[in-house]
Amino acid sequence: MAENKNDKEKQNFNNLRQGNKVPKINVYWIYGAVIIAFLAIQWFTLGAGPVETNWKDVKTTMLPNNDIKKIIVVNEKEAQIYLKESSYDKYASKLNNGFTAPAKAGPHFFFTIGSVDSFEKNLQEVQSTATEENKIGVEYKTVHNYLGELISWIGPFALIILLWWWIFKRMSKGAGGGGGGNIFNVGKSQAKVFDKDSRVSNTFKDVAGLAEAKQEVEEIVDFLKSPTKFTKLGGKIPKGALLVGPPGTGKTLLAKAVAGEANVPFFSMSGSDFVEMFVGVGASRVRDLFKQAKEKAPCIVFIDEIDAIGRARGKNPNFGSNDERENTLNQLLTEMDGFDTNSGVIILAATNRADILDRALMRAGRFDRQIHVELPDLNEREEIFMVHLKPIKLSPEVEPAFLAKQTPGFSGADIANVCNESALIAARKNKEIVEKQDFLDAVDRIVGGLEKKNKIISVDEKRRIAYHEAGHATISWLLEHAHPLVKVTIVPRGKALGAAWYLPEERSITTKDQLLDEMCSALGGRAAEQIAFSSISSGAQNDLEKVTKQSYAMVSIFGMSEKVGNISFYDSSGQNEYGFTKPYSEKTAELIDSESKLLIENQYLRALEILTLHKEGHQQLSELLLEKEVIFSEDLENVFGKRKWGKPLMVAEAKKEIAAGLLENKEEEAASESA
């Protein structure tokens, strides 16, 4: 027996190892079984009863044949008929069979009476000719359905309570740090806790670039690992650090690295997790978060997208409303640096909207450090490419340095997307490795959109697009400060019918000459249409939008207008986000409009003059673009020669050169005639 028992245990163990696990009992199965049992009981109890009939059958069949034993009127509404034993077989075909058949003792039939008086009158008329022995007496009985009455009273309340419980359970699911989702956990913090039992795998080695930002947060981690190194000199641990930068630059990744490096508990949550539809829930969650953090101090609390609750108070467009976000922010300010001491809890936060944050939140003592995480430069992009290229099967010709030069202005997230898109493009072409052209196609795909080679474009439209794009390319090649051209195409991409790719310089500041050259290059497309076709089209809409914003920025923000002066109306603090008044008069507004328009008109005339001077080269480039659909910088070098880095061609100088060229042509014609 013992051997059989051991064999069974071994067999059960083997079954478990092979995956033959006994299914776990779910509580919802029990609910389902109870409901099915209740319905079955109702079916059998309600079904096993008398069969419905009507007064006509009783009057014409049952009473004349003397088949009825007695009639009982229940609750003055229903007449139940009991048959005689001798007459039961006569009506067997009408009675139900099986489980639902009525008992032999009865009642066997029932019908609804209109009223007791009319029923008694009708019964008396039918039995007026019957003998006293055959007359049937009528009994009256009152029956109480206690279960039905109880359900009718309690049912609605129970349904409302169940619905209320279900809604709160759904809303508070996972609340309270894994303490079970119930209605009492709505005000609990929803932060994810990472400690020695659940570590984050990211480290500082996974964060490429961001050398200065990493140094800042590494100091915080070092302070937590060895605080005596800093405290022996009188230093105190920073209370908070705010990561500020454009989207996709690696703010959250840097926080993940801190969580992976620090040997202390790490709380992570989003700013939107505090905000709820119920008043006071946000502030309650803030209190609960800091209560948990103080219990596990020293620790780090990371709040991603803190602008969801940190927006400047009093700037809410819902005028006069008691905003739940403001209550949450007030509680956060108190917890970070209020009357109660908050030692050992370091706050990390990330946002790309630092300009709209409340000034009380930004002050020292709450966020002692603002760590700016900017777009990566050339060297940092190379480091980021080296990280994201590790899992990709690369061709030997692919170099991170080359890819970094092809992606100016790309964030870390954009670079990760380029690497992924290149692998997808190579797989789509059934390649074994990812080549350099796949990366270039991925960059084009992300910047310009998907190619639409099947888009129907007429010959005249295609010709106009070619001259338009060639105009951009010509002027950008001939001006010193315009961005160097990489490629021009007239194949539609996304919403654009044509596109040109440039390689912008890595600039920290931009001069007025550089802005004017870029504006002139952007207007080159419309100027080319005017010269080649003596008409303009709607194709320059995007160019006009760009130069309009640029000209207004030069006049009203950068102070690059002599008439307006060295004045900037830009509000970098974001405090006047919902203001209705302009910070200048109507006269100044008119001056800004006229100066902005003058800047654009001058650069448009300049573009016309440059294209007139190089009309043959522009036309040759346009025809080449029509033929090939895609041209590169080498093609422009063949047409115009190498780029000249001299003084930018101004309008006045262009007019002088045109006049000199006309004069030389006239002198040559006169010399040929005299000869």
C-alpha cells in the first residue's frame, strides 16, 4: 500500500512537472454555479404546477361532465381547479409530463378571474340546474409569497450596492501598493515600488550621451550609497531633482537607470495617477505616497510628467473653479518641504513643460537641481547609435559616425526608431543583414513619410513641382549660411508632393544673416515658379508658414528689426499663457506686421534675383530632377560647381551684376556687328 501511495505521489509530481497542473478554483466559478442552481430550482418549482385553462372550458366541459372536485380562489385573483381521481386520466393529455407535471392531488388547472362577484355569479348560473350533490363549493385562500416580496424590496438596493461595489473595484484596481483593489484603496498611492525583491535591470551603461545629466544623478546615487563622504564636509542630500528637456531625450530612461543603480527602494508613478474624478483623492494619494516613502527611507520617489499636477496655480482656464489639481499640488508642496520634516526621501521628476510649472514647486528646497536633458549633439548621437545597433545584424559598411551625421536634431527615441525601421526595411527586402541604404531609407521614412509612387500627378503638376524643388536646392547651394543640401526628390511622401533634405549645422546661436539665408532658401520654390511659369501655386503653403513664423520671431522675439528695436515680447516663464492683453500697443502691432512683411518681401526679391542670375543652371537642374526624380548634392556640384563660401549675395549686388551682365552682352553684340 505504501508503495502504491508513493507511486501515486511521484505520478502527480511528474504531471505537475510536465505541465498537467490541476486548474485553480476561480471564485467566479462558484458564483456561476450558484446562479445556475438558483435558475434550475426556479425552473422546476415554478414549472411543476397547474396548467392554465380558461372559464369557457370549465363552463362547457369540466362542470357539465362533473369532473371538478373543488375550486379554490387564491388571493381573489386566481381560481385553482382540483379534478376528481376518476377524471384525472381523461385530461392527462392536457397536463404537463415529466418533472413539470402537476401532482395527482392537485391543483391541476388554473385560470384568472376578473372579480370574485362576477366569478360567483357565473358559477351560480352554470350550476343552477345541477343537483345539490353535484354542486361545487368555492373556497377562498390568501397565500403570501414571502420570498418574492423580499426580493422585490431588497433586490433594487442589492443591485445598486453591487453596481457601486463593482465600479469602485474597477477604479481602485491595484491601488494601495498591491493591497487589493477595493473601495477603501481609492485614496491610496498607486506607485510601483522597486526594492531588493524587484530590481530594475537598466543601469547608467544603458544611457548613452547625457554626460552632464548622468553626472548629476550619479551624485544622488553616490550620496545614498555612501552618505558620510558628503556629510563629513557639512553637505546635505538634495531634496529633489527635476529632469527637463524635449520629448524623447531620455528623461525616463535616466530615472530607470537611477532605479537600477541605487540600492534603496524606488517609487515610480506618473503625475496623472494622482488626479481622479473624486474630490480629495489626489491629495490623499500624495499623503499616502510620502507616508510609504518615509517608512522605507532612505528612498527615491520618481514622478513622471509632473506637469499634470504641477501647473502654475491660478492659471487654470476654468475660472473660479475649485481645481482638484491645485489641491493635489498644494499637498505635494507641503509634503516636499513643509512644516513636517521630510528627511531621506529624494524626489526625481521629469517634464517637457517646465515653463508652466508653479514657481513654488521649482524653488530650492523642493527641487534643488534642474537637470536639463537636451537633444544630443553629434558625438552623443554616435554613442546612442552604438547602443541601439547592438542587437542588429549590420553590414561592415555601416558606421555609427556616418549615421550620426545623417540625423541632426534627432532625439534618442528618434534614433531608436531609425534603427528599428532600418531592420524592418531590410527584412521587407529579404536581406540577411542591414545595409547603409536601409538606414538612409529609414531616415527618409521618418522625416518625410512613406513614399507614394502610385499617386496620380499630371505632367504639368510634376514639372511645376520639379522647378519648385530645384529652386530650393539652387538657392541653398549658392548661399553661404543656408543649410547644405543632401537630396532632393519629387516623389510624393506623406502629405508633401516633393521634398528636400538638408544637413543643418550644429548651432548654439543663430545670426541674423543665417536666418535671412534660410528664409531666402525657403522662398526659392515660389520664386522659381514665378520665373518659370509666370504664375504661382498653393505648393508653397508650408514654406510661407515657416517664413512667416520666422520673420515674426525675428522682429518680436529676437529684436532684429531696427524700427521695432531691441525688444522681445516672448514670455519664457509661461505666466501669461491665458492672458487676453498683448504686451504692446496697436501702433507697435502694426509696426511688427509691416517689418515682418518687409523682411519676407526683401528675401523673396532676393530669391528672384538669384534665380534670374542662375536661370540656366536652375533649368538644367529642374530637367535633371524630372528625369531622375531624385538628385543628390553631387548633381548640384556638377551644375553649379563647388559651393562658394563668400559674402551672401544681396539684392543690390544682384541688380548690379544683372546690369553688368546686360551691358557686357550689348558690347559683345556691337563688336560682332562691327566685325
